[in-house]
Amino acid sequence: MPRERANIRGVLLSLVAVVSLAGCTAQQGALCTLSDMDSGVSVVWRPADFKGSGGATIRVCVDGSCEERASGDPIGMASVRLPDDVGAETLPVKLTVTPVKGGSPVTYTEQAKLTEQRPNGPNCEPVAWVARFRADPVKGLVSAEGFSLRGDQP
């Protein structure tokens, strides 16, 4: 009988060890979520900012690739995708605002310094390189820091 208890005790200790290790592995895996993110440069705006001019077509170009949207688009964003391995580059961004009711297009340029983003945590994939601007109807490309879709924000 003592030998059977020793065997049972050994089996139970082994099971406890396996369960404990599985818990650690599960916790480590839980630190990384499954969000995906692409590298790119995005330009955001409030559709209401361009209503006074009758609306406009917003065209954003980065490194030879372009994306175009109407200023009244409810999402208020144009994003140019870049290769995922682009790295910490500084790339020229060109914003062209073309009024819908005639008028000459206005072009603004700015340098986008790409920064590393890891949407799933510091040691998790994917790694994306991004920059974000705001399209201002008067100032052109400005920082999107603190940008809000609410009209009462700067």
C-alpha cells in the first residue's frame, strides 16, 4: 500500500507540475493579442472642416503610392500603405486638396518620420511603422496629436 501511495503522489505531483506549466504558457500567450496592423502614413480630417468650401478631394501620396478620398467621407481618413519592413524612415508626404466647386488644387508637403508600433505588446508581432497627420483646410498637413472628431476641438 505505501508503494501505491507513492506512485499516486508522484502522478499527482506530475499533473500539478504540468498544469502549472500550462498555466504559465497560457499567461505568456495572453500577453500578446491578435490585432493586426499595417505600416503606413495616414491623414485624418473632420469632414465639417471642408464643408464651407463646398467639399474637396483629398489626395495623399507617400513614396510613389497615393490614396484619394472625398472630404465628406464619414471616416475622414486616407491611408497609404507601406511595406511592413520599411523601418524608421523619413519619407515625403504630399497632400493635394482639390475643391469640388472649381478652384485650383492646393498642395502641401511634409516629412513623415515613421515610428514603431506594436499593437499586441512590446515583445509581440506584428511590428508596424507609422506616421499620422491631420489635413487642415488652411494650414495643410499638421500634427494629428490630440486630434478629435468633435468639431469643438482644435
